[in-house]
Amino acid sequence: MTTEWKVPVGDDITSAVFEPSTTVEDAPVFIFAHGAGGHMSDRGMLALSAVLRARGLHVVRFNFLYREKGSGRPDPMPRLAATTAAVVAQAREELSPKTLIIGGRSMGGRAASMMAAEGFASDGLLLYAYPLHPDGNREKLRDAHLPHIRVPVLCFNGTRDGLCHRDLMEAALKTVTTDWTMHWLDGADHSFHVLKSSGRTDGQVLAEVGDATQGWISGLVSAKAARASR
């Protein structure tokens, strides 16, 4: 059953929604942050959330404070991180998850990755359309913190993503020592949209994302259980 939360963030309050997995009762919890131009209930967030829930994840969606207030101008990174941390704290209190993963789409994933690089406690990091650089500006890379991440990462980007050229990402990952799984979506753009000429649909791309996420989550949970039994 979907549960709505009001989450305190300093002197402010933001909205969050907990949606349980449709297939697994005791599922890992994914704190799912939206992108810069989106919000917790935009079409892309809802579509991906449904796919993830069908593949064994509890999902917590939430609004960053600027979007909660109706603004289109993203908050500074420390405020994005504080909002994510507040939602994580609420999820831990309400759900007591055995496994908790942070991440999100584009900017939301970038915020989570910076938190992970600073040692924020989580079991893993899920990045959907990581924005390695601004559109049209290959020189301004957002990769300096990546080598400091110490939790397992699964990252999805499309091969037509204007904010993440493949050659630049593969070069950046040469400096990363954590267990980073990079999954390229053939023909997809930053929104995971594919052209009709590609011969497949957006739905098929989302299914690929869901299947790969499910496999990664299974490995993450198994590895955690193995460590706990030693």
C-alpha cells in the first residue's frame, strides 16, 4: 500500500511517497531522487518506479525542496544532500530496511553519488542517466568525487545521452576502484528514449533497465548476507 510522508528538512518540509514492491515482501529499499527538471511524480519517475517495484524493490520517491516549493531552479548541492539524508532517516525509522540503496535520475543520482563519496551510509548506489557533464560541454566533467565512492554502484546511461559521452565516462571509470557496473543502453538518450528507427521501444529499454537492476540487487543482497555469515 502506498504511504505518503511529510519529511522535515531543517526548517522546511518536503513530500515523499513509499511504494512497496509488487513481488517481494521483505525487499531492499531504494531512495529514488528525481532529476533537475523533474519531480517525484513525473512520468519518467513513475514509469521507472513501477518497473523497479515489479522486480523486487521497495521505492521511496521524494521532492527536493525547490520542487516542493514550485520552483524550477535546483537547490545547491548541500541542500539536495540534506533533503536526501532526511528522507533516508525517515525511511530507516519507518521501514527498518535490511538493505538500503540511494540514487536517482540524473541530478538526483549525482547528489547521491556525492553523498556516497563523502561516506554517507548506504548499501549501494543506483544511478540512472548520470550527468557526467553539461549538455554540449564535454570539458566540464563531474567526475572528481567518483574515485572516493566505496559502495557498489550500478549506473545506466544511453549511448545517445548528450550529458554522458561514452568515451569520457569510460576514461573517468579508470580511476574508480569500487565495484562499479556500467550498463549502456543502446540508442537511448538522457530520458532513456529511443528512436523508432532503433527497432525497439521505450518500454523495452525500461524492461532492460529493470532486469539489469534486479540482477544487480540480487548479487548485492547475496554478498551482504555472505559477509554477515562470516
